[in-house]
Amino acid sequence: MNAPLRRVGVVVMVLFGLLFANLNWIQAYKADEYRTSDYNGRVQVATYDRKRGNIEAGGTAFAVSKETDGKLKFQRSYPGGAKYAHVLGYKPVNLAETGIEKVEDDFLAGTSDQLFASRFKDMFTGDKTGGGNVLLTVSKRAQDVAYEQLRNNRRDVSKGAAIAIDPHTGAVQALVSMPSFDPNPLASHDTNEATAAHNKLEQDTEGPLKNRALNEVLPPGSTFKIVVAAAALENGVGQETRIPAGASWTPPTSGTPIRNAAPSICPEDEVTLMNAVTESCNTGFAQLGVRLGADKIKEKARQFGFEQEDLTVGHLDQGGHPVAASRTGSMENPDGGVNPAGVAQSSIGQFDVRMTPLQGALIAGSIANGGSQMRPYLVRQLLGPDRTTSHYTAKPKELRRPVSGQVASDLRDMMVSVVENGTGRNAQINGYTVGGKTGTADIRPGIPPHSWFIGFALDKNGNPVSAVCVLLENGGDGGSAEAARIGGQIMRAAIADPGGR
């Protein structure tokens, strides 16, 4: 054999060797991945051959599967439309599922190990095993109110979020992100239609797919003063301790003065901590924060839940919607030295402080609950296809204890004063003790500030029944009063609906 033919023979043998190796790689290591891939047509047919379980809230199904005449036998449908989109997520054919649909996919699809007994029984009866059902904690009434009030807010704001939790358990009573979207087109069996719908939503500059209640991180404004007040109470300052205030104060090393929202707010040289919270005294908290120092403020924020990167909201034992981490920022100069101006601005919820609406609700909830912060969750129970067998029932878990019972009591008193005597009056509920804190977060000149409210409601026995956070992005001056009004309406609805507690 001449040299050219030998070279060709060697190349062919090498190529056959590579082909053989690749075939073995696919069969040995990639088979499961290809077999279970969402893009495998046979897998899709098998998936939609079984009726997927419901996702329900307050006794009403908001994610259901209906039989069709097509190749895929069941069509996923969302009767709640945009109102529940950010609670449920969605289950598309050729796109990645999200939210509760993703977290509980195996159980809803009926392929979970927990449902083995049901599948085994149906082997003998000839029945087609259906998927399991997921029951959520959401109060239908609170969710309805949160959605309608946020969508029809009196500030004509197009973006925002609201979340309410039961402070005693952590159960989510309402979760709304605005703008929302209709998940039904995303679940279409026409993959071109579903892809087009998804691309349109993804390209929308308003960001309807974003879950702002869990993933929006914005400067919290004066709501952060509750964290600073907690640090002060733990470092020798009492409700009636007088702290420096004044109409204007310029931090050391900074030529930019900090002023109050109005000349009538704490113009005197000193105010009590109680009055500083009630009136939302910027100059008082700026000076108090500098006196406490960055380390104490950052540590107290961390104890409330800032900086946590692994929190999820869904099933207490196996994840859920991911939650963005709230941050306090460095509060330092570029060289790492102390930055009094940064600490002062951070102490009033500005500078680099960023918070999610969920974090705001957790702060309010832990104060209402005597200092115990419960882990938030959405999945209340998992029921088998026959709806008689429970495979999981949520058992509330304490997430952390950011403050002592005494500090929580003092903070409760101050937040109640905000609602009874200060900027949170719109959140009042007849027959209940309501506490809260409003916040206005400046962005830059010419851009309306963000508007916040965090709050809680206690029954006549002092038991916490609801805690809420409302965010109106670019709500403008005075927008926090509207956020407080919406917060009060949501808590009132949660109180009226036993399913939300």
C-alpha cells in the first residue's frame, strides 16, 4: 500500500474511532438528558398525555389542565390570568417553566416519587394517573384587592409591587407585581405563538415578566429608618431619648446638606426617637446613623435579612421563587475609609441601600411578631390526584430573630404612632392596631422618587394578622401616602378572609 492510501486509511480509522466514542458517550452519559429533554417530541407527548394537577388558592383553581383533541391531550390554562401570573409562574411546551409550576413540576405532572402508590394502583385499575394538586397560602380576597388597588393606584404609576404575609407563620397572603402579564398565550400548544408571546413580553421595556415583589431592589427611603431605630434601641437609645435634629444638617466631609421633607418636620435642635420616627426626621436619623457607625447599621440590617442570597419563596423544604438579596452597600470611601456622608445618607435609606418589597414585609412582620421573623412560603399543602391523600403540609419555620421582644415592642409603638399621628394615617383599619412606616426614595433630579409603605395589623388581643409592603415606582412626592392606603386595603382584605391566615 502506498503512503497516500495509508494516510487516508489512518484518517478513516480515526474518524470511525471518534464516531464510536461519541456514540458511547451519548448512550452512556447523555441518554437520560436527551430522553427527558423538553425538546424531545416523544417526551412532550408523554407529558401532556397525563392530566396535570391544579394549583389552587382559597378553594379556587388558578392553574388547570383541560382535555383537547390535539396530539398533546391536555392544555394548561390559567383562569386567573394576569392577577396570579407572578404567584404561579407558567408551564409552556417548548420554553422553560417558571415559579410554582417549575418548583412543583414533578408533583403536578404525576411523576413524583411521592405519587408512586397512585401510579402503582392505577396499573391494576387501568386508570390514567393524574398529577397531584398544589394548594397555596394566598388569600383570594387579599390577592384581588392587591391587584386591583395597585393597578388602579391614584398616582397613575405603571410599575410597582405589593406583598402581604402572615407574621405569625410566614404564609404569603398576597403577591402582586405590576405590570403583569397573561400566561395563557405562553402555554399555547402552537409553539410559534407561544414563542412570539414570550418574546413580546421579554422585549417590553416595562418588564412585565419581572417579579418585582421578590426581585426588585430599590432604595427604600425612610422605611429603612426602622432598621436604624432598632440598632439605636440596642445601643442605649430609648423611645424618649432626645437626639440631634434640626431643619438642615451637613455631614462631616460633605458639603451637601441633608434636609427634611418639609420645613415643619423636626425643625427643633433635638427630638425624641419616638418623634423622629413618627415625623420621619431625616436630619435626626442622619446624625443618629453617623453616631452609631456603619458597622452597627449594616449588622442590624443583616440580622433583618439583608445580604441573604439563598432565600426562596414556595415550598418550605425544596425552594421556590428565587429572591434577590437586599443590600446596605459599603458606606465607605473608595479608599476603604469611613464615609460619614455615605453613612448619613444610608441611614435614611438612600446612598447604596437597596431593598426588595419582600424584605420590607419581613421587617414589618418580625416586629409585629415579637422579634421572630418567619420564613415566607407559598405552598400550603400537596394533595394527591384523589384529593384525599396529603403528601405535604407546611409547618412554619422561624427564619431568624433580628430583635428582642422588648426592642420589637418599642418599634411597634413607634410604628403605630406613624399610622395614628404621622404619614401612615391612610393605612388605618377600624378595630385593629396598625403600625407602619412610609418611605420616599429620591433617585436623581427630574425623576419622581419611589414611594414605599411597610406595615402590620394586630387584632384586639395584640396578635399579628398581616404584614405588608407596597412599592410604587416613581410614585412622586406624596406617593407614600397612596402606598399606605393600598397597604391598609390589602391587610383589611387579608383579615376578612380566613383563608389568608
